[in-house]
Amino acid sequence: MSSAILEGALLGFTLAFLGGPTFVGLVQTSIHYGTLPGIQFSIGVLLSDITLIALGYLGLLQLFGGETR
């Protein structure tokens, strides 16, 4: 079981650091406008991700985590 957790964590960290449109936007914002706007951009992305994860969790909780009767 710990092997599966380790493999999942490794895959998750690898996918988290892959370049995508958000990474390109972050680099571009940092180069053009400086460090502070880059940090603000990354905080906005973080808040957006947290919101989507929370909404997904609450939706799945409504589907599968209801009270037993």
C-alpha cells in the first residue's frame, strides 16, 4: 500500500510541475510586469484551484456521502 501512495505522490508532483498555459502565463506576467504581479497571479491561480477542488469535493459528498437511513 505504501508503494502505491509513493507512486501516486511522485506522479502528482510530476504533473504539478509540468508546464502548461498557467505556467506560461505566470512566466510571461513575471517577465513583463515584475515579481509582485507574478506572485499575485500565482495566488489567484491557487485560490481558483482551491475553489474548484472544494466545489468538486462538496458535489461528490452530496452524491456519495449522504446520511444512511
